[in-house]
Amino acid sequence: MTRVDLIPGTWSGRDDGPGPEHLRWHSAVSAFEPDIAPGATVLVGFRSDEGVRRNKGRPGAARGPTALRHALASMALADPIRLFDAGDVAVAVGHLESGQRRLGEVVAGLLDAGHFVTVLGGGHEVAYGSYLGLSGSTAIASGARLGVLNLDAHFDLRNDAVPNSGTPFLQMAEAEAAAGRSLNYAVLGIAQPSNTPALFARAASLGVRHLLDDECSAANLPAVESFVDEFLRTVDLVHLTIDLDVLPGSIAPGVSAPAAFGVPVEVVQRVCDLVARSGRLALLDVAELNPRLDPDNRTSRTAARLIHRVVTSRAPS
Ligand SMILES: N=CN[C@@H](CCC(=O)O)C(=O)O
Ligand SMILES: [Mn+2]
Ligand SMILES: [Mn+2]
């Protein structure tokens, strides 16, 4: 598949016995092998908080993939599913760009082999590595329309001197422009006080659609569903990226920048359902989990529940 060095993931958890009636993630997951049949779900970890460090945030997200596997491991599966773990790309301090390229190489290989890819971050710099994989896949080269849906309190469209966790979507916009395309980017959950007027203006100039966090209440679910439906109508392949700071800080404290308001988990789950069932979801990544800041593993448990939901309800693309 790829010559990238990957660190194997480890899986263990509660075991009530053999057979499908006792199935949990840890017993369903196998190490990825290049010759498996298409249509599997393949996990890849991105051990990086270099982007968070550069963005003056609170480092610790490099341990996110291990914590997410731990949270997923004992979750029960209602039905058997083909799940594989390709292992982790590790990013050394100061070497974010090469790490993103390596992640992109792994992701492109998995997509071209016909698999659904779930990337376990990592700071939100993971999204640019994921994008490199999807944009480098044969489907996009053949003309499929890419759409990026970000669930996030932040636009992450910073125009900084070096790539970081606050820049991935401007990097994507620049890369799409260089390829003669325009980035189709939509964001749900933007916190007005966490994004300057300059960021709102950049979003507007790039044609980015967004809903604010206080427009994403459960009472406003029809408007959220319309936003997602309209986005889905404009794309062939979706990159769904979940920055866990989109959730209320009470539910997701284990992130660099916890949200004072946030989007309720039931609304986030409904968005995940719509995208997963659309038949257009190619790639999911989950970003910003910082296990160092996560009492009772609250954030990793919520993140695992969302990953579980997407993976088990996804219609093949
Ligand atoms: N990925 C995070 N991006 C946010 C972080 C904000 C913060 O640390 O306060 C951003 O750059 O805006
Ligand atoms: Mn964010
Ligand atoms: Mn983000």
C-alpha cells in the first residue's frame, strides 16, 4: 500500500466471551493488510500536537489516537463489521509538514483501494493531512467534487507564517486554487467570540458557508438539517472533520480550547447521521482530543460514540 512507517495500534478491553453476541470493537478490529477486499473501514492515527503547539494552544493531542482506541475498544457492536487498524503516523517536534504528507500518502492508498478511512487525531492540523490524501486520490483526479464539512467552533482559516492547527482550511483553499478548483467548505458550530472579524471576512471571501453555535440548538434542528442537505447536494465525496471543541466544554473538556457554549451532542450526532447515510462520505477525521485534560475520559468517550455512530451507520460511497 505505502512505504510510510506506521506504529501499530493496540486493542484490548472487556471480553464477555466469543461470538457475535459478545462483539466489541477490540475483538472486531484486525491489523490492516494490503490485500483485504475493498469496502472495509480502516483506522489511521495521527500522533501530532505540533500544530497546536505552533498555534499557542495546549499540547497533548499527540496522545489522542491511543485514547480514542481505548475508548472505542469496549464499545459493543450490534452487528459484525469489517474493521482494520493501519496504525499511527507519528509527527516529531518541528516536522508537521512531512507528517501531513505521510498521512496523505497513507490515506490516498487506502481510498484508492476502496476503503472508508477514519483518521484519529491529533490536533486539527490532521485535517490538512487527511485532505492531502483525499485530494490525491484517483476519485478526485477523475473529477469527483470534493466537499469539506467541518464541525468546529473555529474557521481555522488563519493566514499564519507556518502551518498549524488554525490554518488547515486556508491551506486546502490555496491547494484547491492551485489545482484550478475552488474549495467547497462548510462549517457548523462557529462561536462568534472565538473568531475575529478578519476570519469572518476571509470565510466570506472564500465562499465558506457556516452556522453559528447558537444557530445549532436542538430546537433549530430543521435549519441545521437544511444546511447539511444543501451542502450534500453540491458534492460527490465528503471529508467530514470533527473538531471536538464544537461540543460544549462540559461534555468535551479534553481539548485545547473548550467551548463556553458549544453544539449539543444530539445535534452533532444528527449531522453525522445525515452525512454517513448520504452515500458520499469518503473520509472522517476527529481532532483535538487532549487526554491530559480529560477527566473521566469524558471527551474521548463522546468522540468514540460519534465515531462508532458514523462507522456503523455509513452507507457505502
Ligand atoms: N484548531 C484550533 N484552532 C483555534 C484555536 C483557538 C484557541 O486556541 O483559542 C484557532 O486557531 O482559532
Ligand atoms: Mn476548534
Ligand atoms: Mn479546529
